[in-house]
Amino acid sequence: VISPLLANIYLNTLDRLWEKYGLTHGILVRYADDTVIICKNKKSANHALNLLRYIMAKLDLKLHPKKTKIVSMWDGKEGFDFLGMHHRRMTTETSKGQLYKETYQYPSRKAMKKMKAEIKRNVNSRSLLVAKEEDLIKNLNPKITGWKNYYSTKTNERWMQTLDWYIICTFTRWYNKKHQRRNHMSKVGFVRNSIYEKGLKKMARA
């Protein structure tokens, strides 16, 4: 794919100009043409946005009108997506009952939807009813490993458990369709034990 390479070449000017003029306003984090600027307060964020628009105009480029926005992370009411991850400040409770704020990183809604679609396509499609459970597991495991490696953070456990449960449910639906059972969610406990005994990997930490 050449577009990220071209973006990095062309936007190298943005990086250099930000190092020279923008660091007093915020820290710019860029991956190809996706950018986040981390600022201390709204005043700095406004200055950073104005400077970014000025630099982009000099490069004959425009910021995306819908994706470009200032997000306040302080109270946890807003968050933002970046490279498939959602970032949001949330309240955490310690083992002693003390509350504190920290930034959570976990798969975005779009990423979760995409992963679920891929799981369904690789397990519960009509063409796979003749397949063996072991073959489905063998095909899905590399995908699970890749997702787990990419989306692994210390705050993502709830979302990884959600995906593990979705995988179990998808295998259960496949199993019941294969055995022509009307209730597509019967035998869920049996299927769960079976797929893990046969080596299915988990998204969540064991």
C-alpha cells in the first residue's frame, strides 16, 4: 500500500513545522494522515487547531470537516478514536475502594463491529456447515492472535471478554445449525468447553 508512504513523505513538512512552532501548544502524534494533538487545555487546543489549519493550507490540504474536532477528556463525557482504538478518561476503583481517573484504551465501535463480522464470516456462514470444528478453530486462531496483539492494553479486558463471548455464541449457532437444532443457542456450555479443549485461543487474558 503506497498511500501511507506518500502521506509520510508529504506530511514530513508538517512534522518539521510543528517541531518548530507547535510544541508550545501541544504534542502532535501522527500515523500517515491520521493525527492527534495532545493539549493541556482548551486554549492551547484552539491555538493548535488554528496552527494546524494554517500549515495544511500551505500544503494545499484541508482537514476532514467531520473528523476534525476538539475533544475534552477531563470529565470522561467525550473520547476519540485513533487507529482503531477508543480513548476515554474513566473512573477506576482500587482494591481498597479508592477512586481515581485514568485514560482507557480499548477497541472502537467500528473495530468491534469489524471483528465480529470477521468472526461470523469465518465460523457461522452457510458454506462452513460441512467443516469440522477443528478446522474452524485452526483458521480463526491466527486472527485472534493478531487482534489480541494489536488491541492489548491494561484497560481492555471488558471488551476482550465481550469478543470471547461472541466467539462462543457464534460457534454455538454454527454447531446447532450443523446438527439441525431449532434453538440456535442450546448446548452453549458444551460448545464452549469443546472449542477450548480443542485449542481455541482467547482474546481476554487467561
